[in-house]
Amino acid sequence: MNLPTPSKLKAIMSRVTFLMLLLASSQTHVVAQESPKYNRDIRPLLSDRCFKCHGPDSHSRAADLRLDLQEEAVKDRGGYWAIVPGDADGSDLWERISTTDPDLVMPPPETGKSLSDEERTQLRNWIDQGATYEKHWAYAPLKTNLENTTLSETIDELVERELLAQGLHRNPEADETTLLRRLHLDLTGLPPTREQIESYLREESGDRYANRVNQLLESPQYGERMAMYWLDLVRYADTVGYHGDQDHAITPYRDWVIYAFNRDMPFDEFSRDQLAGDLLPEATVDQRIASGYNRLLQTSHEGGVQQKEYLAKYASDRVRNFSMVWLGSTLGCCECHDHKYDPFTQRDFYQLAAFFADIDDLQSFKGTNSLPTKREPELEVLSPLDRLRIEGLKNQLELLESSTEETEDLSHGPDRQVLLNQIEQLEKRRRRTMVSKAIKPRPIRVLDRGDWMDEGGPVVEPNVPGILPSLSTVSDSGPRRATRLDLAQWLFEENRPLTARVFVNRIWYLFFNSGLSSSLEDSGNQGEWPTHPELLDALASTFAQSQWSVKSLIREIVLSKTYRQSSLPTPEALESDPENLWLSHQTRYRLPAEMIRDLALMSSGLLVDELGGPSARPYQPAGYYAHLNFPTRAYYADKDQQQYRRGVYIHWQRQFLHPMLRAFDAPTREECTAQRPISNTPLAALTLLNDPSFVEAARVLAQRSLVANDSSVAPSIKWIFQQVMTRGIKPDELQILLTLYESQLQQYQQLDPTALEVLKVGMAPLEEQLVPAQVAAMLFVARAILNTNEAITRN
Amino acid sequence: MNLQRQILRRSFLQASGVALGHTALAHLMNQDAQASTRAFDASPLPDLPHFAARAKHVIFLCMAGGPSHLETFDFKPKLAEMDGQPMPESFTAGQPIAQLQGQQLKCLGPQFKFRRHGESGQEISDILPKLAEMADDLCIIRSMHTDQINHDPAHTVMNTGTSISGRPSMGAWINYGLGSETDNLPGFVVMTSKGGRNPQPIASRQWGSGFLPSRYQGVEFYSNGEPVHYVGNPAGVNRDQQRELIDSVNALNTLRNQQVRNPEIETRIAQYELAFRMQTSVPELLDFSDEPQHVLDLYGAQSPDGSFAANCLMARRMVERGVRFVHLYHRGWDHHGDLVPYMETCCRLCDGPSAALIQDLKQRDLLKDTLIIWGGEFGRTPMFQGKGQKPGRDHHIQGFSMWMAGGGVRGGTTYGTTDELGYAAEDNRVHVRDLHATMLHTLGIDHRKLAVKYQGLDFRLTGVEPARVLKEVLA
């Protein structure tokens, strides 16, 4: 009699358990009762637990077994098979994952990995049902069945379908002020002004929301908001990063990004200009500025750097960033070995590096220890924004001159002079910026284990990863070496789904705080299976078909009901879908660092809303740069209007990022950041409480409210509240703040006059006609409001 | 939660790679949504410690710039013999080299005398008289080697295990794994001091949290101005006023939370309380008036003036209060020239306080719970470099010395060797990742299991190459 082995018994048990679970949940459609799907259920399991030793990396492969390729997994291995489709019991894989023998069990205990009973059952069922493999979702062709509907309708349809399947419902639309604040913050990074709220509430047209969307997309602040994110991806910063962390010249690139988003430059063109603007025939100044992308990496001026070592570092840095930004893939590990989980090889890594081998890093290899350091090739340019301004002024001038000729009206003389002076001033705002310049490409070798001293590896030509559609470059005289320009164009050729999926997933994240695939930094085997694959594809294909218009994509997203719904979860939704995977409500989350700053400056009226320009230096704790050397660094906070610029313009010192930005999770931009963490710490509390920028903003809010309300207390408090929160104050909230005000006022009337020092924080002028103790007490009210969770939350 | 939802949710989590023992980033990012009652998140990971811990705290004394092993812990008589002669090419051919690129390489003999000390008879040079007195507490590793020959990337390797930016530092990993033991202070504190050569730049990356949430990053304490950024009230604002303000903020947040039920608000309220507590606990920490004179004398510190001596005393005060990881940098150790005078300065500033720290912790019975690690990001060449008035040495990564003391390591031990000229680590070679694995081991952490999934990969402090716990040096 054949008794089942313990492992078999266990397998039977787990099958029984699984069946019981299925019975328990047979009422409605749930995922668990479907047969396991390779992409959704099996690939992530195999990838995480098995591929490291039985996957793409030939060097670490054990038992010469690959489970990532169907033909390898099912082949005859001398009388036994890893996987026999349709027969788990006959499959060695099942035997090995279900045994209790520690010497045999997979994954081996020393890897720290294991499979749960449920996971084993899934694998078993998958094998029993035929062990069907599927192409990885991110690389599969786009599925598009968008018919006669707008993208926003499609979004709602596809989201609704999943919601229904889960027994959930979409929330009703958010109340109008919440929605308005959300929309303004999401599209411009700023809360709506009092006037913007009033005009919205006054407008009776059914299109008022759509109108506002269009207005905001056309506002210059849209570009600033989008740049905040793009600059994280491409790791834009004002300093070199390594060792002395000297300033380098690059701000015109940042302004170009803002300008490009504002004019809705198609994403393919936007990408091409950055990767290869300098290679375009008769490249424009803007295209050359954009090519500064290739210079954004960290560089070192440390004495004793070995050129060969650092050229290898720079090459890897560029491959890491390129592959993260445009392919959503982690190629970094392929510097030393084939990827353990994804079908990328070490050769792929160096072939990608070869695209960038023509970038002139040698002219300024050592750089200087001056500030800013000179890193040729650089250009001295007017930013596109300043050139636009000059163009505008010249048009005015022309108009003026033509009208002067006709009417011979000499009274326009001074105006003409004003215009000329303005043009002259703008012409002076040329800044230096690093650009790409192609030189003869240096040979790129495959480096054994990434060792830059190794010279034994083959020299490789530029090429794209083998798993992706190929790139062919043929000229009349035969094949030619592929360039960065070829690479940039290849990204956007037809049937190139990855580029589009990666980007739309990240755009979705900007409006829901989570991607449809939540791993924004990895679309590979280890990445998260998208919750709504069809929706991701619909977004990607529409994006591609719309000539890569980012504004159109965003417009459709924010017009959707899915976007407009309330962020307040129902208890039912919280319980059954705590991560809000199925989008039964909008998301509430703390604002990014820059927006928190902008909110305080904007609501107090301090914000200087000029576009572009040199980087700004807000107040910063003394001595914060004490660890910088070569040369030693002193920090001088700006003493003019530069002090009140938006967060996107803050001087980005990689090694010592402004403490306010750090406290609110802004990245140092040493590497690509696709998603910022959101923390909630006492350091953030201390920053918001005590950073002079916020204390000053609170004072100016207090002053303005008292002036606007003839120093009457309750109306002033209401005014501040509305200014910061975009909504009216409630009676119990008012009561709390009135109590605070009265108590502080009383104290200020009794305290030593030095207590009023608080009014001297920041350089904004005092309102002399106001009573200092009242201003100080109202300052506390403003501080309290600015410090609430609601103020810094997007709902 | 009904069963089908449970299944659904679990199967989704599994399908999306949230595996047992491995925390996915998305999960980490959501952790803040849970109200925390402690400043920098107290709770250890569920599977930690992996085994009994020997140490609870780490104090890392980083001699930034790279101190010479040949003048401190690794006596090389053969090098003395060969002083002034060409360095044999058999040692240097094909090896990386920093500032000596393209120069004639010649030997520079040890510049100080070595003697045997303590019952263990450890060999230590005369430039470190106070540490020599603690010889029986030191576990000297003479066979360190690392990957990076320039300061910035070498520090990054020492702190994060790789030269690629953006990875969590050791202190962040350890606080992430073990949680904090203090209610009022950060679990990871960094302090720096100067003296000796033109100070080394130190990037905040060295104490960054990388892809871990920022609450795990090191918090820098300063000797000038405010000890922690924004810990002081705005000018003219007193403690009662600040308290009242925070009460009002919390009252507004509570009201709001009644309507919107947002766990993030509860956390925010807790963090404001903690912020307020820090405004008191930090100044207390910096107030040495409760230290008896003999303790101040032991360290050679009078006030928290940012000197290495004062920082060592601060480190003890922090450890007493439950700070998990204290990182002290002394920035004067890059001696390309004038090795002797600079060594004299640096050792005068660091020798006594380092020894005092061991002694003081020992007296308080804290040494057994505290692992002290001393060393630079690399060592220095056996070859002469002539950058100053007097001889110096260049950066060197093939062999150098560090020491550990306390928390579970065997004092009075010398581990590993370099070759006869002190060029390359020979016996029992110890890579930086082996040091990391050993440090984690003393804290009860299996370095292979402390992993976080990011970019689809399992990241560890010790990376992907094999790392070895130095069982031989454990007590």
C-alpha cells in the first residue's frame, strides 16, 4: 500500500484548505477563485523566490536550471522535469518546494526566503492547469480598445468595473473647495487664491471645472509643478555631489524644463532634446541647454581621482539614470553581473553605456575648487524664459514704433526707453550652463564584475537591451554606430510600450499618490503587477496617440470622476481595501516639501512668482555648511526678493540639502527618485514650528489680516484660516484660535519687550501702524494654522 | 474583514511581492500612517533580533581622511629596513593608486616606535599612549581592505556598503531593524570635530536613510548655534508660549480628526508632543553640569564645544539615554604630507578621549552593551608621499587597521595580518562588508535577513557579495 509522503500529505491538506477557502468565497467574483495567471500570480513568486539562482543571471545559476523561460523549465533533464505542464505531482519543482527535508527544500533556508502554503498551492494549481507562461506585462504590446469614449470616461469605466467586482463604490465628488484646492495644488503646486476661489464659486457654467482645469494647465505655475517631479527623476542639483560638492552651472536647464512643460512640448521631443539635443542638425540654443541632462550626474574634483575609474563611474551613473527614467528598469546591477530577476545582461549595461561614450567629460575632468566650478563644455545663455520675455518686449517695442510712425505721437518716448532698459536688463541675465558635446567615443568594454581596471572584456558598440525591440542603424555605406539620438528616437518608435507605460504610471502617481503599478522605480519582474492593467494600457496608448501631449494626458485624468471623488474613505472601503488599490476614494497625503514652503509664502503674500532664474537661498541655520571644504563654504541667505521664491528654485546642495527640504523628504538628487517617501517626524514638526521662513510667513499673514480687517480679531483669524486652508473656519476652530490669541495678547502685554523680538524674524517690513502685541498674538494664530495637518495635506 | 476580502488582499500582497521577512517599500511608506508614540519609531521588526544580541548600541569613531595603520596598529620592521628604497613593483603593479599616480614609489618606514601593551601584549605605537593602556579591551583588526581609493566614495562604502549614492547608512539600517530605545531623542546621532589637517568634507549622505523613510536618517548635533536644527523656539518665544501653541495645533488636529478619521493626524499630534519634548531633552543632553569633575578630566572636556573629547562624552550621555547609533567624525586624518606633526595633533585630540570613552563605559557597566568601532575609510600607503615639508603617505585600500571594543567582541586580540610591508591584507582578510556583518551580528541581526525590497531588489547593508561574520573575534 502506498502511503502518501509527508510532503504529499501536506500538499493534499493545503489543496483541501484551498478548496474550502474557495467555497467560502464563491458568492462573488474574487481573484483567488480564478486559475492562477502567470503574470499576476506566478511570475512575482518565481521571480522573488527562485530567479536569483534559476533565472537570467548565468553566473549565479544553479543546477543549470532556468525557470524564467518556459522552454528551459519544461525540458527533459535526464528522466525528470522541473515542470511538467498539467502534472504537478510529476514536476520536480513541486517535489522540491513541498518537501520538509531542509537539504532539499526550495528555496533553500539560508536564502532567508520561503514559500507559504498558499503560495505553494498557487504554484501547484498553475502547473496542474498547464503552466502557461505570459510575456511580462511591461514589455507586452499595448492593448487598446478605446472606442468612442474620452480617456476620462475610460478611466472611470475601468475603475468602476473593478470596484463593482470588489463590491465597492466610487465616492461622491469632493466638496467644491476641497476639490478646488486639490486641483490647484496638483496642477500648479499652489493653493487657489481668494479671488480664484470666489470666481470659481461664482461661475455658473456647467463647464466651470473643465474651464478651471484648462486655465491651470495654461498657467506658468504648471511648468514649475511638473519640473519639481522631473528634476527628481533626472537628479537635477546645483552642486557636483562628490567630495567638495562645489556649485556647478546648470540653472538654465531647470528653466528649460519649466518652459518645455509649459508649452506642452511632446514627451518624445522633450526626451530627445535632453538625451541628444546637441546631436540634432543645427541644434538650437534650447536643444543644447536641454542636452545638459547628460551632465546632471554626480562628479568629483577630489585630488587623486583616477580618470579611468571615474569615467567608469560616470558611465554607470548615466546608464542607471537613463534606464530608470525612460525604461523604469533597474539596470544598475548589470554593471557587475547579469540581472538576477530581469532579462537584462551585463552586456546590455555596457552597450547602453556606449551610447554615452561620446560625451565630453575630459575637458573639465578635474574641475576647479572655485565656486561655481567651471565644467566645460558650457554655454553662456539666456534661459528660454528670458528670451521669451525679451521677445515680448521687442514686440511691444515694434508695435510702439509702428504706431509712433503713424501718429507721430512723441508722448510714447519714455515708454520706449523703459522697454529698451528692460530688454537691456534681461540681456544681462545670461547664465552659464553645462551642455553635452560629442567627441570621438571612447571605447567601452564589458568590465568583469564592474572592475574598472579590467581590460580583458570585449569592446561593445552602443545597442539597446536584447529583450527589447531592436535598434538598427544603417546608412548608405552600411551599418553605422548608433548614437544617443538613435536611442532617443528608438524610445518612441511604434510598439514601444515600455516608455509610455512607465511615464503614464508616474503621471498617475502625481494625481493619486500611487501608481497603477505601485513600483514606480521598477517595471521588471520584481515590480508590482498593475492593479488596472487595461487602464494603464489605455493611458499609455492614448498618450502615444496624442503626440505625447502631457497636458492632454493630465487633463483627462483630472477630468475623471475617479480623480474628482472625495478622499474620505468609507468605513467599508477602509476595512476591505485599506491600501485603496481599487480607488474607491481619492488619496490624502502630506504635500511635498516645496509645496509646503510655497503654501506659506503664497498665503502670506510673500511669494515672488517670477519664472526661472538663478537658484534661491532661503534662510538656513548658521554653520550648516561647516563640513563642506575645497573650498570652505559660507551660506548667505538672499536679502532681496530671491528670498521668497518657490521651492523649486531653492539652491540644491546635494551633500547638505536645505534642512527644511530634508525634513519633508525631498531627495538629495544623487540618484533618480521616482517616488518620495512621506514621513511624519518631530524634526518636521520643529521645522514647521521654528524655521524662520515659516515664522516670518506667519507674521506677514498676521499683519495682512489685521490690516485687511481693521485689527478686529475674529475676522482676522477667519481671514488667515481661509487664506491657508481654502475653506471657512468652523466655530469650534475659531474658539480654539480666539483663546490662543487672547492668551498670547495678555502675555505680550505683560512680558518684557524683548518678547517682541519674534516680530523681527525675517526681513519683511513691519506694519508700523499696527499694535505690536496684537501682531505678535496674531502671529501665534497664524503659526497654529500653518502647523495643522490639514494645512500641509492635499485632500 | 470578511474572508473573501482577506484572501483577495493576501493574494494580492503576495502576488505583488510582499514576502515574509522582506519588507516592501510600499509597506514602509505606509508605516507612518500608524500612530507612533515614540520619536523615531520604537518598534523593532517582527523577526528581530534574529538571535540573542550582545550589544544594544554602537559608537562609531570615524577618523575621517584615513589614518595610517603603519603609525598606529600595524608594526612593519621590514618597512623600516626599506625606508627610502624603491617600493618593489611586485606589490604595486596594476593596483589602483590615488595622488601618487605617475610618480616614483619608494618606501617610507614607520615614523613612531611600537611597544607591546597589557597582558595581551598588543603592539601599539607610542603616538597612542592612552589607547595603549586599554590594549586588553581592544580587538585590533589589521587586515581590513576596501574598494574605493578616494575619500567620498570610500566613506560611502564604509557607511552604506557600496559607493553608489542613495543607499541607507549603517545607523539607519540598525534603527530600522531594532527600533529606538529613547522617547525623546533620535536613535541615530552624528557629531563631527576638527583638528589636524585641512578638514575632510563629510557629506550628509554618510548618515542618510537612502530609500528607508527619512525618520531613520542620522540627526546631526552641532556645537555652534542650535544643537539640532530648529530645536530652539523663535526669538523671544518662551517655553510656555510654545506649549500653548502646540496645544492649539493639537486641538485643531483633534477636531479635524473627529471628522476625517485620518491616522496620519494622530501621528502628527504625537510628533508635535515629541518635538516639544526634544526641545527640552536636547538642551539637557548638552548640559555637562551634572558630570563630576573627574569625568570631565578623564575625557579632557569642559563643555559641549564640539571637540572630539566633548563629543566622546556626549556619545556616552546619548548611549545612556538609549540612542542606538552614535557616529563621531574627526576630520583631520588625510596626511599626504607632514605625517608626523599631523599624527601628533590628531592623536593628541583623539587618543585620550577614545580611551576615556572605553574606560567610562566600562565603569558604568555599559561597555558590554556598547560596541565601539574605531577607524578611517581606508589606510595609507607604505610608500612615501612628499606633499608637505615632511614625508606623508597617500590613500591606501588594500590593507589597513581598525579596532573594536565592548559589546560582544574579544578584547586583547589582534586579528589578521598584512604583508611584510603593510601593503595588502594577507591572513584573515576583512572586507568592510565583513565588518558590517560582524557589527550586525553583535546586535542580534543576521545580515542576510535584514533586507528591504527596493527597485525590485533585496537590498542589504552587506550587499550581494558574500560577507562573513568574524566569529573568531566575538567574545
